[in-house]
Amino acid sequence: MAAPSNDPHDLNCLTIAELEAIAHTRMDKQTRDYYNEGADSGSTLKENLSAYAKYRIRPRVLRDVSSIDPSVDIFGHTNSIPIGVAPTAMQCLAHSDGEKATARAGRKMGVAMGLSSFATTTLEEVAEESGEVPNVLQLYLFEEREHSRKLIARAKKAGFKAVFLTVDTPFLGRRNMEIRNQFKLPPHFKIANFAEDDDAAQEVAGHTGGDEAKRPSPPKRASSTAGYHDGKARVPPTGPITFHSHAANPTLSWDRDIAWLKKECEPEMQVWIKGVATGEDAALAVQHGVHGIVVSNHGGRQLNGALATLDALPEVVEAVAGRIPVHVDGGVRHGTDVFKALALGADFVWIGRPVLWGLAYKGQEGVELCLRLLGDEVRLCMGLAGVTKVKDIGKEYLVKIDRSGFVSKL
């Protein structure tokens, strides 16, 4: 096990809660609302956090915890802690270095990174900054398959280890602040992985012919239209690829799309599905040969009223029965949350918003701070709970508190 960090504490920020408060002052309102909002009333977003308070840790003593190893193996890499950087979109909104800063922090800390399809940095640039630390590509499988096919081919060439197919967005959840703010990516940023398509569309939109074509003029941004059903047939999205027009895909299905995706990705990249929240879908995932599952509700941004991810986790773990790995995201704000998720059967935990807050605070240094805070808390929790290796964390270390305050073992 590596020696504990000797880096001095940032006295302005000793917890993830303090990091959130600092980031609140560093982001403009539109960015802050986009990153932090949940769907509708935000009840699922809140319950992602409060679910962890239903559990208490049962510490064991006199166990010699002088040597604690919080590392785990993921995609052939020894991850320094059982935490990865979840894919989150448009990170240049938080800091000018965006995903590059996040990748550098992950490389320095030995932590795997997920990259959003809608990143503001190309996957090739992120792979270069990540070095030997593994990357995974969060994938929206578009209705026009060629867009996805090209992205997958680029990810394979860049050395990405897996695709995480997002499966909880047949339609986009209703995010009221996003609607009220009329959120759009500022024109000086681009959805980097599709920038060439966007540039080509702008050239077409800006071409008028004749003498007018010789006079310089600002490029016109071609419009994009979301897909819809006209009553007879499905009409796919058109125009440059944007999140609001292209991300949602109500046509996805188990039998057709998982087989196609496996054919495109294997053997270089694994195929995982992100957004599973029931035992039935977990069993189908195993049946269709995916390599792993991420229990997720999109950070509470899709179906409001859905189960908190921690509440959905035990059902998924039971259905999978150890046949493939199960990861989880959503609501993690402390190392004890990570411990609880692992005790409930998760093999690994992904964090999203805290990384964005770190990025807004100090770029790469802020992301490193976020990972260091959580990593230190995980190590301390393991030691105080009487466990020295992640694989030994099980449900015997937890009890559940009901609404009346009664305690029950798991």
C-alpha cells in the first residue's frame, strides 16, 4: 500500500460539502443549475443522498488494521481507491481546462476516468492526458448508427477499455431550471467529439453563393431537430449532434442494440450498461452478455420518483449473483458512503458532481483535492471499521435504521 499523502490540508476545503459551497461561488448560474439540478421536484436527487443515512456501520475491533489497502483492480489496472471519475458532460463550463484537467488529476491519483460522449474535449486528448490510467466512454447510442460507429472506432483506437451504454434516456427528464435558463452550450465551446460534423453543417448553413459568398461573415450555427414519431413512422434527429436533439433514443432494445454494440466494440472494449435499477433488467443484462452494470439513475436527472441508487443496488447485486461486476453512482459525498455501497455489494463506485465542484474550484488541483478527500475518508473508515482490504467489506458491516429508529442487521 502506498504511504499516506503528506500534502498539506487545504484549510478552505476539508470536506466535499465545503467543496460544493466553494464551487457554488465559482460557477455562473447557468452552469451551476445545469450541473446540480435534478428532474422535476428533485426528490430522487435528494434521496440519492439521504439513502446513505439509512445505514450505520458495525465496526469490528482488535483486528490489526496497521496496513490498509483501499486499492481495487479495474480493467486490468490497480486503481488506488475503489472510486472512479464518472462521465459528466461539458466540463469546460466548470474550468477552461475541462476534461483535460480531470484526466491529469486521475492520472496523478491513479483513478480511472469515464468520459461523456458530450465532452468539450476529444476522447483522443483525454486518452493522452490519462496515460496508463484506464478510460471508459459513456455512450449514447444514436438513432443514426454511423455517428456512434465512428465514435466507437475512435475510442478503440485511443485505447479506451469499455463503453458504458446509457440506457435510462429514452426521453430526456424534465429539468425546470434548464428550461427556464434556456441552457445552451456557449458558442466558444464545442461538443468536441462531433465538432467536425458541426463544422460541416455550419459551412452548409453559411453558404449563400454568388458575390455574397466572397464576403466574410460569421458562421451560422445550423439548427438541430430532435427525433419524433409522425403517427406513421419514426423520424430520426437531424442537424449537428447536440445533447438535447440526439441523446435521447426511445428505439433502443435489448435484442437488437446490445448485439450490435458488442459486435462493434469487442474484443478491444467491454460493453457495460449504465442506468440499471431493477433485478429484472440486471438479469437481462447478464443474459445478453454485457460485461458489467452501473446502477444509476442519471444523478436524479431522469425519472423523478425512481429509487435512489443505493436502494436499488441490493436487488441488482442479488440478481447478478457475482456473474458480472456491479458498479454504482449517485449521492456519494463521503468515504463512509463509499464503504456502505461496497458493503451492499457494489464492486466499485463512481462520483460525478463532486469532481465538477473540484474542477470549478481549482482545475486539476481541485479534482485531485476531491479524490484525496474521499480517498482519505475511505481509508480511515476501513481502519475504524476493522477491515484492511476492499474485498472483505460485506453486508455484515452494516445495519439498517427504519423510520422508527429500529436497527436491523442485513
